[in-house]
Amino acid sequence: MKTGISLLALTIACLWVGGCTTESTQRTKLDVTKLPKATPEQMEQLVEQFIEAKEGQTIQIPEGYYEMNTQLILDKVNHVTIKGAGMYSSVLSFKTITTGGEGMKIAGNQVVLEGFTVMDAPGDCIKTQHCENLTFRAINTTWTNTDLGKHGTYGIYPVQCKNVLIEKCEVSHSRDAGIYVGQSENIIVRDNVVFENVAGIEIENSDNAEVYNNLTENNTGGILVFNLPGLPKAFGSRTKVYNNTIRSNNHENFADQGPVSNGNAITMIPPGSGVVVLAGNEVEIFNNKLIDQKTASISVASYQITQLPIPKHPGWSPYTTNISIHDNTFERKFGVPDLTKDMGKLIAAKCLKSQDIVYDGIIDESRGKDVTKNPMNICIREKTDDLRFTRFLFPASGKMSEIEAFSDSKPFNSCHVSVKTVPPVL
């Protein structure tokens, strides 16, 4: 997309009304300078605990700051608990390792990770794959390099797992998603504090996810529900996002400062995005506090909006369907939306100010050709009197000047989608 709107004029307006800079404040209680430094013998003993772990064992991480020189790998051992002395008391740093991408890599069932920090891994801080009955509790992941492009990809990263609980964690400074649950099923993400990542929390190609009671603050996008093509699990359905505080997610998008930039939808998220649904199905968003997102509090989009090639993968659809948005609270300052990404520029050009709900209006014409008849079943029932809603109509020409914007949400007010999930069994 290209816009003819004057960027200089918008920049001046942005400075005039405020609210267009990236906020950065100290949100964590982590202070490694107050911790005893682990000796080489203590670190070697920790590595041995992982290598020699047996079913039913608890791996203890005593208080201290551990500058690890190798990954910690638990390979297909079940019923293991990995327990530190506390989120801010047991700290594992992987900033000096030269082999392997993850700091901690876990495969096994009935695994509990609790009470420690993993920081500065070259790739993902904690990756768990092919696990069943998996718990993350009071885990902290973060990166400290001043060059944001050198941060790792995911903080907490369960993929292809079943029955997942992530609770009371703190996750920050990821170059992709802080908490990323991908290609998994039966998921709860609750009571977490997630800040200064590109994506705070992302549910991707997963079934039966509930995301609630979290604080997502000063990420680029607060909470993402995506279905992306080409993955072993083709599609995900049934996600509920509720009772979250989604505040000031206006951080710059630094995903495009590293190798994830090529053809990755995350690089296209505009700063100032609260909740983004992309190619989602059966998603219910309700009872959230959405505060001071400068671009859009809730965005509903199909994969076509990325302008990436649309592959034909069995079981995957680029369209967003069966969405329920209701009973949320919107608080916002007047300000100009993001100007660094195409979607932000479009909202700035056509809406002039931040929006509560944006719908790209892209429909599957096999379901109906009139978007005002709501063939994709996008259901909006908000009580906000002055709701800022925009639906776009993209012309076949693709010209920015011919894109239309409509503020009437009434065509989407008369339907209802109730999402029923299957809770994890742990």
C-alpha cells in the first residue's frame, strides 16, 4: 500500500497531540547484580542434572546468577520438575554460548518449569516441543542487548504440544513473540506480565486456547491470534481472549531488524496494535481493557492484507471467520496512528485517528459477495457510545486513493459467536 497523505503533516500532528513515542520504563524486579555468581562447579552440576535426569526427578536451580556456556537440554524424560529459588533469584544467562539456538530445550510429558529466569539466549529462551501436560509457572525470560535486532525470537515457546498452562510469568524484549504457543491444543495463558516485545502473546495455528487476566504493555502488538500457512498443523480454531489489560502497546516493531524479516507477517504489525486476529476462526474477544493503543485496539484481518503470496495448503484458509467482539472497554487519547507500517499509514490516511475496531472487509466470495451481509460472521456487540469502527473496501486496482472506509458497524451487530474451548488436563 502506498499513501499520498503528507507524512510531514502527520508527524507534526503527532508531536502536537503526543502519544507517538515508544515508552520505555523499568517494569521488572530482576537485578542480577544482587545475586551470588555461580561457580564453574555449580554450573557443571546443573548441566549434569539435565543430562542425567530420570523420570519423576526434580532438578533444582539454587539461587544465583549462572553464566552458562552450553544449552540445557531435557530430552524425552517424563514427570520432571525444573525448579528455581524464585523468578528473580535463580537466573540463567546464555549470552556467551556459541553453539545452539535455545537456552533451554525441553521434550517430555508432565514437565513443570517454575521459579527462575532465562535470559539472553541467541534464539529462543525456552523451547518445548512435542510435550503433553506442560506447565510454565513464575518464569521470566528477557534479553538485555542494547541492539534490539540481536535479541532472540521467542521467550516462552511451546510448539506442537498438548495441555499447556502458562501462568504468573514475566516475558520481555523478544524480537518476535514473548509468549508464543504454536500448533498446540488445550492451552491456558493467564496472569502474566508481558512487555516490550514485538508481539506480547501469540496463539498461532492452535486449538482451544484461553488467554485471560494478563497485562500486555508497550509491545508492538499486545495479543495476536494467527493462522499462518505452511506449518505442520495447518489451522487453529477456538481462542478466547478476555479479562486482559492491554495497554499502550506502541513499541516500535523491531522484528525487521533481524533474520525473521523476510516474508514474516509479524514484521507488518504496526505499533499501536492491541489485539490482532489474522486468518483466525472462532475467536471471542471480550471484557478486556484496551487502553491507549495509538493505531487500533482490535484488528480483524485476512491473510491477503499482508500482500504476501497466498499458498494453497490443505486445511488452511487465508480468511478470518466466526469472530465475536463484545463488552470490551476502550480508552484512548486522540493521536495519529503509526506511520512506519502500511496498515498504520492506511488507518492514518482514512481514519485520521486511532480506531477501536478495524475490519479489513476481505471476504470469501464463495460464502457471499456482499460484505454488508456479513458472510464471514464477524460479530460486534460493544456498548461504547462513540465506538471508533472502520471497515475497509479494497478496490481491484489496489490504488490507495480508491480504498474506501466505512464507519457503520450495524451490519455486524446482529450475530453472535460463542466459542467453547477444551481446557488442558494437567
